[in-house]
Amino acid sequence: MAIKNIAIGGISTECSSYSPLSQNKDDFASVRGQELLNLVDFPFLEHGINAHPLFFNKSVPGGPIERQYFDQIKNQFISEINALGKLDGILLLMHGAIYVEGIEDPEGEWISSVRKIVGPQCIISVSYDLHGQITDKIIKNIDAFAAFKTAPHVDVKETYQRSALMLTQSIIENYRPYVVWSRIPVLVSGEMSSTFVEPCKSIYQELDQYNQQNHILDCNLLVGYVWADTNRATASSVVTCTNPNSGSKVCAKIANAYWNNRHHLKFDMTYGNIEDALDWVKGDFSIIADSGDNPTAGGVGDRADILKAVLNKNLKNVLFAGIASKSAYDSIKVSNTFTIGGTFGGGGPSLNLKADSVYFKNQCAVVNISGSVIIISKLRRPFHYLQDFIDLNINLENYKILVVKSGYLSPELQSLSAPSFMALTNGSVNQDLITLKNNNRMKNTFPFQDFQDYIPEVSDGENLVNQ
Ligand SMILES: [Zn+2]
């Protein structure tokens, strides 16, 4: 059998349309070559498939992508595909929550451009984040689809491999799968739809059972991304199948399961405002999540709202990890005074402070002030791994409170088993959803509107499919 050829690549980020920051090439890291093959880690060659790595560009979530950069990187992707000649398949690694001013459906643009260049015969298999958005334009241009089934995400590589397996099987067994989808008019934050607690835990477990049915290859529920005010923003169910009617039945069942549980979607953590959070702290070591400014969801990460409250209350042994401020980082290099809070444009209070002591490491200033410590990072970044603290010579045992820019805690922070509280703070990813500006989302989307009537419609991207 002649060797088959596929390409691998894509782009991944989340863009809050409420963020004042825009993203361009400086925000993205590019994974290429063997590193990209390692990321997917699938034995293509054993199946007689030559996998050509293109690039996978990924950023810390943020604001809208600049139009010029989006067009340029998409065109580069297309020209790299073109340079490979005829392809039997392509594995697209996407997230699904890009926002570009003036482009209604950025992933749809990307994927349809790929389809145009690879032609109708090439199998396109897509891997997605469950916080991504789906449209008819996306579905009609793809042949297989798999999204993460865990949030927080602990199945990233497995998801790449599900997409890679469907791609490989359809190429070597010479068949073409179908993808069907249904829009579900529900849009909540990831913090309200963790797959580790009910109701999503059971709904996601059901996906694995549906996967056992005849003609069903891969079932998905996408929660969507709530902090972009766009028409395409909703949850969705997506099924890859070998028979569209079988796929359609399952797709509608998943949509109904999520819809019927919409009133049960709620935060998996104790939550309240900043005052509530500081009053709640009692034990030896507790974690407060500054959720409205969480950079891994698209927040700026520069706000000092909780810092201000802690200083006003004169609390000691609090570790802030971190607050992003290039200007504060630069000024503390030359003097012990600095201004922090909203210096990247994220808003909130601006504080003029004086450091008692400071040291610098990994583009961070670790500042001691009034018995607490602030990690001032030169760049926007999360502190979600325990190694982040070890790298800065910080021992968490020395603190009473850890304040992180986060929504639900990362798996490593959860592993500390510390009492945790989600502060519903202001910022680009505000969890108080119904207060968000809502000009473009489809009317009748829960919880922006509460309504009763919903019957799932399943589409193959061009036509409705009978259930
Ligand atoms: Zn996600």
C-alpha cells in the first residue's frame, strides 16, 4: 500500500471581547517539527502514514486577535499546506474561541480556507477545546471531530489522539465519517460547568456510553466560551458518526441532557465578593481565586482589587501570585516605590506602594510589603503549577492565604487540598454573567434569558438531519 500523507497544525487561544488588550504575533508561541509530533504522540508511521508537522500556535488567553495577524498567520498556514502537495488528511488542533473584530467566525474562516486548499477528498479531523464555538461553516468543512471531555482539562493529549485515530482509520480503511451538531442555547462559564462535579460529570460520562453504539465514533458536548459577545456563542453537541441519522439521534440526546440541567449549573467552589472572601479565611492555609481577572480564561491579570482590600484590612502572610505589571517591574528595579493595578489596561484600583524588600527571578519581582508578598510578573501569566512557586524560591507553607488569578483551581493547586474560595471580582472575565454587555449573542440564550421552549435541531452543516 502506498504511503499516505497528512499534515498537523492549528491555532489555539481564548479571546475575551471584554479585554482591552489585543493579541498579535508576540503573544503566540509556535510548536513545530518533532515537538509538534511529540505533542500529538500518535504512531502514524505504524499505520503507513507520513505525518508532516506544520505549526501549532498557542497563546495565554487574552483579548481579541488583531485582524492583520489573524489573516497573516492563516495565510501562512495555508501556504505551508500548499507546499506539501497532495494530502490524504489533515489533523487540525484548534481551540474554538478566537475573536477577531470584523470576522464573525474565525475558526470557520480558518477551516474553510484549509478545505479550499486541500480539496474535497482530503479527510479533515479536528481536535477542539470544550470551551470552543461551533458553526455550520465549521461542520460542513470537516470529517471528524473530538473535543476535550474534562474541564479543568486533563485529557488534552487523549483528545489529540482521538482525532488522530479517526483520521488514521478513515484514511487506511477508506471511508468518510460524518459530523453532525446541534446548537444548545445555554452559555455559562467553565467554573459553572466543571466536568468533575454534577450535573456535567454524569452528562460527560454518558458520552462514553453513546460512543459504544453502532455507527457512533465520537460524541462531544461543548460548553462554549461566555466572554465573547458574538452571535455564534452557545453550547453545542457534536457527534462524529458513520451514519448521520444515528449520529443525529445521539446528538439531540446530548443537547437535551445539557439543556434539562441548565438550572443546576453552578460554581463548584464557595464564592462571594472580596469582603466575603477575606471574612471567610480562618484556617492555616487557604486559597482565594481572583476569578474576574483570570488570565487563563482571557483576563488581563493586572488588577489589584484584592491586594487593596488585604492592605486595608492589614492582613499578614498573604501571597499574591501574581499581578502582572511591566511598569511596576521596571520601576522596582531602580527604586523601592512602584504603582500597581491596571497598568496593562485591565482597570480596578491603582496603588502607590513601597517595597520592604525585593528579589528578582524569572521575569518576576518578588516583593515583600507589610508582611505579605506580591509576585509582580513582567508579563501576563498564570501561577497554576507548584513548580512556578519552587522556581521563585517560594514555600507556600509560609503563607496563610494564597491569592491566585484563577477561576476553578488548576489540578495542581487543587492537589494541595486547601480550603478555597472564588472571589467574584471585576475584570475581563467577570463571572457575574448576566451583567455582561450582551449585544450580539443569539436572543434566547440561558442565563441571559430564561425560557422554556427548546427542541434540538441537528445539522450536518448544510441541512437539518432527521433524528
Ligand atoms: Zn478550555
